[in-house]
Amino acid sequence: MKMNIKALAIAVGGVWAAGVLLVGLAHLVWPGYGGAFLDLAASVYPGFHPANGFAAVIVGTVYALVDGAIGGAAIAWLYNTVAAGAGVSPSKAS
């Protein structure tokens, strides 16, 4: 069974962006919350500094959306490629 690349890209991007957004907003309310997670995200996403306020959280969320979508698309593409190379037909895959 082939994975829908676009659907997985949207799903993974949305979940990852929602995670970064929720942790970022919680960090604004409770400054100690999610600090290590946000520091990790800030080390990967240039210009993302969650301590700088709401606009910075939105920047991180946009980065996460794009990053998650690319990752989801890559996973679906890789799955489809490996499944085709292994000779798995769409009717035999479960």
C-alpha cells in the first residue's frame, strides 16, 4: 500500500508545529516549562528565540511546520521507494 506523501507531510507538519506552539505558549506563561525542548529547537531553527515573546513562538511554529512537512514527505517517499523495491504489491501490503 502506497503512502500518500502529501497527506503524511501535512499530518506530521501539523503535529510538530502544534507541539512547538503549545510548548512555546506554555513557556511564555510558565517560564521554566519546556526550556530544554525549546533550547533544542532554537539550536536548529535560526532566528527562533522563545524567550523573546509571542512573535518568536510564531516564528518557531512556522519553522516546525515546514520542517515537519519536509520530514513527513521524506518518510512517505522513502517508505514508498523501499516497498516498491522489495516487490510489495499494493494488494499484499497491510
